[in-house]
Amino acid sequence: MAKKKKQIKKYLFEQVLAFLQHNSEKTFNYKQIGAAMELNTDGERLELIEVLEALKQQGFVKETEVGKFQSKSTKQFVSGTIDFTQQGTAFVIIGEGQDDVFIPFKKTKDALNGDLVKITVDSRRSGRRKEGEVTEVIKRAKTDFVGTVKIMPKFAFVIPDNGKIHVDFFVRKEDVMDAEDGQKVLVRFKEWRSGDQNPTGEIVNVFGNPGEHKTEMHAIMAEYGLPEEFPSEVEAAAKKLATEITDKEIAKRRDFRKITTMTIDPVDAKDFDDALSIQKLENGLWEIGVHIADVSHYIKPGSILDKEAIQRATSVYLVDRCIPMLPEVLSNFACSLRPKEEKYCFSAVFQMDDDAQIHDQWFGRTVIYSDHRFAYEEVQKIIETEEGEYKEEILVLDKLAKKLRADRLRKGSIVFDKAEVKFHLDEEGNPTGVYFKTQQDAHKLIEDFMLLANRKVSEYLSDIGTSGQPLTQNKSKKKNDGPVSVYRVHDTPNDEKMTELSNFVARFGYQMSLGNKQKTAQSINKLLVDVKNKKEAGMIELLAVRSMPKAIYSTKNAGHYGLGFDYYTHFTSPIRRYPDVMVHRLLEAKLNGTHYASKDELELLCKHSSEMEKLAAEAERASIKYKQVEYMSDKIGQVFEGVISGVTEWGIYVEITENKCEGMIKAREMNDDAYIFDEENYRYVGRHKGKVYALGDKVMIKVRKADLLKKQLDYAFIDDSDKQQMDQGGKGSKKKRRR
């Protein structure tokens, strides 16, 4: 009986609190509350008085005057970025060190994914996830959205491609342009009036019919806000630049034109922003010059070209095109280190012995003449056969690069060796084949010298000498209170993620040593070597990558964990990355004893560059995913071998071995058993038959569906009838395709 009475009081406590919170602007005495809640007996009223006193004592309500009660404000206003789920609920990301706030479906107001919003948070939800409500959209993340138009007799709707845009756009008949039903379009947000179920928009661009190469590529560019061309005034400014090489300018620079110099790039490259020179000095040392296109000679701070470069921040490489940061007159001609042409450079020059130990270094502006343009494949052949033009120079560079690499690995640099998916395209952009870009010694040769230049420039800008020690004593104890610079920062992974990775790989018999930064990095490298060609390799490599934070640009140095460098920046690609241009200007200012920009200005540019880099990566992935779906669209019903690349509560991802095309097998369509999702062990387990599908397993699948609109591939595990078909016709996807 006492227990039942306690439950009644708890229920009354919650109901009274809910009533007062719902009417938080008003005050009530106990009689008014009792009447509203239909508490009629003396006993119920007595219980109410006790509950009100308890609510007051616990701080939930206040007594504004004797006998009058009001709910205390439980809401706090905060702002953050809203991130929608596919179901229409959302989370608002407040900031570093603070928990995200959950926003229920009906409390998102007029917010769209990515918007900066103001929300109220229920501060009393301790011990549970914080919950809030959107009260205002402070700033729209974007106003243009790609989608498919549905034409009705008197109006139209645009259904967004992005699943996180949880509403369709209503379009009045006069705002439809010449779009036809089912076409892919760009809709611009106009308004979202209070009480309206949908926002109103206007169609501003018609891309064409979905599934066509031109339509889809332009739609991806529009979705990510990527420009199709440069503004006419920017092109005009680029054409007016004085791009000829003059004796007057050469006199200001160190002359490398008579020293053997070469570029090594992909066979189809059009912009060459780095070159290597090599000569043997009289003192017996090798002089290696890392020469980088002098973009900052042409692009001046505050100019129209500079403003456009800042806005773009990076070149973007879609599957069929490059969207450059700089106009073609600069990227492919004036700044490109083309063979048999004199070019202005900013250079890092090192004197090193046969063990790649640096004895001296020099930074400054130069003029070079590239003697030869090599493709990676040509250099690889020279390394393997020790025959070919400039073989002596190539073999010395390769030997020194390998010494640099070995030293880097000893000191904790981590090597993730993942193949990059590329497509052979016909003249219309249709994928005719898949190939993989892997790193060989020729690629690593260039990479190691670029890493050296980036590291040494960063050390120089940070007043670190060739010995690795500070050149000047910084008396301030404040962190990052040294010289102003721009860093490429890759922070240390947190202990929790490393422990999770260590515990997981232990199930497969691998041991990790988690200690200081260097020890942990060496342990990760050993793990990556140990799992090579093992069944679980793909899974463990993926989890190792996911355990790492993302690299960003910043004026606050935290070192580069993945490379094992205390100081690191980006100096070697100013044609395609704006931070490299900033670093060139910082280097020029330091060499000349002048000033380029304040730390606050640089930090804003760093933040913008990091954001644009992330956007570019997302756009590149979207274009690759589309081509993968297009490539598989004529292979419905065919059987392939694959590896389970992801396990989630909604299904299993499988990557086909021969072409790296990833698709999903939905959990609800695994009908041969009742499967249980084992989140901790990244697997599904059949309740009755005991069949296990785990991350990293090799499996046979058939292609069920290739959805070009959603850029999704649907697979299915093969059943007994498929196996019989394979046994009769021969195993493997190639036999299947010949039918």
C-alpha cells in the first residue's frame, strides 16, 4: 500500500511539474492547479500542497508570493550547427567539449541541414541526452539545393537529392523555368513562412535528365557549390599579368638553370608545381633542390586573383575533370614547371650526404629550367632496371629518398597504403573500366622530398634550426606564443580510440603497444604490416584510419602525428592549395624581415581552407560513387567476390574485390535466418543456423540494383540457386559476364 501511495505521489509530482512548465509565464495557487487537474477531494489537495512544497525545495518551481507558484525557467539559449538524420530528427553541435543536443522531429522549426541555429535546451535532463528545440535560424548554411522536380498542374515540388534535407521545396508555377517533370534541377530557397509545411523555392538551373553524365557531374558541382568557370573579371586579370621571364627579375634570384632539373608527375598531368634538381658538390655532398612554382610572384595579397583563390581555397578533382584554384593561364602555363622552359620558383635546397643527413639548407626565390618531364611509370622502370635517361640522377634520388623514409618510419611516421580507385572514361564520360592507383618507389621518391621540404620550411618559420633545436630562446611559457606560421596539424588520437583499436585487434591475435606517441605509431605500423594479405586486413586498416583525427590547417602547432613530425606545413603545391600560397608569403616575409599577416587573419584563412578541403573531398567521393554505380548498372544479377567493409544496424556493406565498388545488403532483406546485430564485434549472427557475417569476411554477392539517382548499389548474398548456377556455368564473375 505504501509503495502504491509513493507511485501516486511520483505521478502527481510529474503532472504538476508538466502543468507549470507548460504555463511557465503564469503563477497559480494550489486551488487553481487542483481545479485544472481535477483534484477534487481534500486528500488529493493535501497531496498537491505537499508536492508543490517538494518542487519548491528541489528548485523546480518558485513561490513568487505567499501561496503562488511558478515554474522556474529550465531552458537555456545556445547556438550551434544543426545536423539532420535521415529520419528528420536532428542534433545540434554546440562546440568542442560539449555534448550535442538532440532535436525531436517536430521541434526543428524552419531549420535545414547545416544551418547555424539558436535553440533552447532543457537543462534538467541530467543523466540523459540533452534535448532542445530550435527557436531561430541565425544563418543559412546554403540556399541552393539539387533535386528532382515533380511537376503538378498548378505548382511543382523539388525533392532534394541530399537525404539530410528532410523537406521538399514548394515551387510556384511561375518559378519552374522550363523544367520538365523528373528532371534534375537547382532550386533556390526563397522563404519558409510560419505555419507552412514546406519551404518555398524557385528553380534557377535545369541540369537535364537524371542518369546522364553531363547532368550528374553538373549536379554534383552545384550541390557542393563548386563553380563551373572563373568570373570574367578574374580571367581578364589573369590575362593581363606579365608572365615573361625577365633579366631584371632573374638578377634577384638564385639561378639553377644550369643544374640538372626534372619533374615527375602522373602521365596525364597538366600542372607541374614541383621539380627536383640534383648535383654533386665539391665538398662531396649532394645538393638537392626542391623547386616549387612561385605562385605568390603573380598573385598579390588583396588582388582580385587572390580573393578568388581564397574563396576556392583548393583545386577539386572530380572523376572526369579538375576545377582549378587558379585560372588556366597560371595553373597550366605561367606557374607550371613545364619541360624546356625557364620558370620562377620558391625553393628549399639541401646539402646532404649519402645517408641523407642534412648538413646545410637554404630557402629562397630561384629561377629554374626543367630538363626533362618524367611520368611516374618511366621513373619506376629506371629504378627497377637501372637503365634509362638520367638514370644516375634518378637512382641517387631514389637511394636518398629511401634513407629519408626509413628515418621517418623509425621516428613514428605511419604508412597507410590504400589503393585509389580510378576510371577509364570514353568520350562521353561513360566508365569503360576500373583501375587502381597504387604507390610505387617513383611516387614515394617525390613524396619523401616533398615531405622533407614541408617539414624544413615549417621548422624554419618556427625558428627551429637544422639540429632540430630552437634558434632563439622563447622566454614566454605560453603555448604557441612563438613566431606566426601556418601549420598542417594532425593531432594525437585520443587514448580511448587507441584502446578500442588495441582491444579489437587482440581478438585476432595482434598485440599493440600503447605508450608515447612514437611507440604507439610504431605499433600501428607493425600492425599494418602484420595484417597484410590477411582476411582481416581491410577491416583493421579501416578501423585504424577511423581511429585517427582529421588533419587541418591552423596557426596553433600540435605537430603531425601521422607523419611523426613536430613541425609540418604545406609548401609544395601552391597551384592547387591556398595554404601553400600563405606559407610562401610567410617565408618571403621572414627572409626579407617584413610582415605578411596577423595570426588572427591567418587563422581565419586556415579555418576556411580546412572547410573547403573537406567539401572538396566530399564532392570527389560523390563523383566516384556515381561512376561506380554507373559502371555496375549493366551488371544486375551478376555474381562477384567481395569483402565485408562495413557492418551497421541497418545492413552490411560489401566491397567487390575486383573493382572496389561498394554496395549494401539491407538487414531486413537477409531472410535466410533471423539475424542479430552484434555491434561490439562488427558482425551479424544467425539465431537459428549460426551463420556469421563479420567485418573483413570474404563473401559472394550478386548485384540487385544500381540506383543512379541515389548513387546507391544494392547487393544480396547469393542463395542456393545462385550457387547451382555458378557450379553449372563455372565459378566467378567473369564466366557469368560472358553469358
